Amino acid sequence: MAIYFIKTAPGVIDYCSEITDDLLVSYDHDDKIVSVDMDGVSDLLHCHIFDTREVLDGKPPLTLNRVYDEVSDILQVDFVYSVPPTKFMKTISESIEVGIDNAGKIVSLLFFKAKNTIAKPLSEEERENLAKKSEACAKELENWSCSIVSKYNDG
């Protein structure tokens, strides 16, 4: 499962960092968070991800609820409507903590200094420019790779 904070295009994401064993955060060229990817969500989340609003196997449905507190500049993204008792676990990123319930399942994410850590929306022109730069870099890398292979085959 991926949560995107902005609309992406090729070149928007500059790099990724694994902040826990199961959470990968993608960043733009300005080190701002573009997305959070979760691996194995059916085992990680307190909720189920099926297309129904009913409780299944004791798990409530996925309900993305975001609350931004301007005073503390914290964005909280909850995955269930009613968040059970939660403790927050630090990650290797100082700006992100993971909220877990008593069973060790993820119920929310906290983003600290949200105004400065989460990517701002890009215009269509900015996305197109990044896509062109990305395509040019890919061609340059392909040419470089081909020249190395050619030298290896010749030598």
C-alpha cells in the first residue's frame, strides 16, 4: 500500500529510505516526503483492506483519516476510524513515528514538522520538466552502459 502526498511523474521521486523493516519513504529532490509505502499491509495494519465497510475477522475497515495540528505542525494519518490505544514508535527518520496498538499492529503515522518535511504539490509544468530531466538521465545512463559493454566486448 502506498500513500502519496502529491501527484507524481517520472523524476519527482529522487530517492527512497527504509525507515522500518516494512516502511519505505520516497523523497523529492528537496528531501521532502512524497510517499510512504507499506509492505505486507494485511499483517501490519490493525484494519483490513477489503472493499467493504464491515468488520472482518475482528478488524475494522481501512479508513484513512488525516488530522493536521497547525500549532504543533504535526500531521497524523490514522488507518482506522476509531484509533485504539496507541503507543508511538520512533523510526530512523526524526520526522516520522509509527502508531501501534496493543497487538503491535499499525494504526497511524505521525509526521513532525509537516510543513517542512512533506512535499508541496507540483504544477503540471514542473512535473513535465522533471519527467524530461529523468528521461535525459536515463538515456545518458544507457549510453554510458552501452559504451562500457562495447569496450568490454572489444577488449
